[in-house]
Amino acid sequence: RPRFHDTALASGLLDEAQLQAAEEATGAIVDKSRAQPSDWDQAVAERLVQDRLLTPFQAREMLAGRRRFRLGQYTVLDEVARGGMGQVFRAEHAMMGREVAVKVLPRAKATPESEAAFRREMRMLGRLDHENLVRAFDAGYDAMVYYLVTELVPGMDLKRQVQKTGVMDEATAASVISQA
């Protein structure tokens, strides 16, 4: 796979000057000529995270050789969740700077049936507007991937809440169901 330097530049998240500055700062601490290439790459990636030029997620993904972090006008910042139908990422709109959630139907899970179901979900959520439902902002198809953009809601989902705190009492469960 390409070295971190090439992958980072190919991602479009960094320019040559930013990467060179991080490599120079890393070189003041780590002797590149004596370091294993993977150790050097790790150190440069950590420096870029420290300088807030990359998120930890982006650095990990680049170290694994991934270089695509954009879907339409959105830059992927972190993975939020992974489920049976897809993945959800925290992302930022390029022009507005708004952080959003982006649900993606990965190519590996894309079948004609799953694509049709995902498109139905996109349309259905786009028509709904209620204070207890996440609001859809955008949807699209980029790099052979369908994606749905919604508001980013802090906290955890109901499944994780129950796993963390245990079974809900009747009053709490009734409140959750009535809100849904």
C-alpha cells in the first residue's frame, strides 16, 4: 500500500506544506533514517492529529491506506455507528461548517434490494418533520455510494442505553414509546 505521505496528500485533506511541516516537527523527535517506515508514518499521523489537521479517525484510516473522506459536500470526520444496513459517520459540510450525521450504504452491502430500501428510507425521512425524529438535510449518490445526511444528535441510541443501564422501568419505557 502507499506510504502515509502519499495517502495523506491523495486524501485532499492536507496540502504539501501542512504535511511537510508535520514531517519536520516529527523529525525533531524521531530519527527518520533509523525508524521503521510504519513507525515514522504513525508518528507523523499523530503529529497531524495533535495539530488538529486530522481527526484520529482520519489518521487511522489513512494509515490503513484509505484516502477518500468526502461524500458530496461533506468531509467525514469520524465513525459514529455501524449496523446491519450501513455505517453512520460524523461529517462536516464544506461550505457551512455544520456537523451532521451521514448514513452510508457501503458498496459491500449494496444489492438492488438494499439500494431500493435505502432510497425509500431517504425519501420517507425527507418527508417527515417532527421534534422527536432526526431531521434529514440532504441525500445523494457519490463514488458509487448512497448516503443520507441528517442532523447530528449527541448521546447514545436506545439499544446502547439499555445495554449500559439495563432494562427500563415501565414508566420510562412508556415515555420512550409515546415519544416515538
